[in-house]
Amino acid sequence: MFNICGSDAKIANMLHNFIIAGRPLRLWQNNGESYEHVLMKALGFAMFIGQYPNLQVEVKVGLRYKPDLVSRAADGSFDFWGECGINSIRKTSWILKHAGARSLVLFKIGQNSEQLVHQLRAAIPGKYRSGNRLRLVNFRSEIRDLTATKQIATVSDDWFESVVI
């Protein structure tokens, strides 16, 4: 069972019980947090748990920012860092420069991805984006309806577009 809720969690509004690839995943929706933000964490988890078996949701990592999704290597470095929803270009740039994540994925829902990709490429130097290190996963606007049962065996390829930045 995946029981994901750090001890530092804010007072929660609601607990959401997802089934990811047949296994339970419990995520808190904190005060001021949208359901879509929680859903993006669940979907991101479903997309990347196979590739990153140590994937965790919302754990402090001792840096300026706390990732929505993270997987650490044995040496403590970041194999994967996921940010869901609103995320400034400044924050994205800081993570790439200072966290040293091998892969940073930004998760969005119904975003004008062309404009965002252009902005990110213009603002973040190529040396921080090299090697397909930065990616945008943009879920379809109707993703909430597609996942209404909260049972996500896999994330279907037609539920999102993915762009390397």
C-alpha cells in the first residue's frame, strides 16, 4: 500500500483514495489546494512509479522547495523531481540549477503548452535543460472526468501530451 502523507502535512481538508496499478495510494487535499493538484500528483505517480520505484509524494528534501513527486538515488541525488500545477519559471530554473535533478517534469492540466514551452526555453539556458532533463506533461482538460473512479491502472497516452523543453 502506498500511504503518502508526510508528517509535516498541513491540516487536510480531505483524504483521496486512489488505486494506482492495483495498489492503494492515499493523498491528502490540503487547505487551499485544488483537487486537480492532488489528481496531478496521483497521475504523475502512476506514470513514473515503474521507472522510479522509490517515488514519493510531497516529502521534504532539505532544499528551498519541496517537490510534489521525488525519487532519490542511493547517493541521495535526485533521479526525478515532479512539480504539479502552478509553478513559476523562476522556481523551475532554481530547481534545475540547484537541486541537480536528472529529470524534472512539470505537470499541468489543459495548459496552453506551446506558449509555456516557448517561455521556458527563452528563460532557462540550454545547459540546464540538456539531455531531455526538463519535460512538460499536459493532461487533457477532461482528465478529471476520465479518472473519476480514482482507479488508474495506467495513464493512457491519449490523456496527455508530453514535450521535452
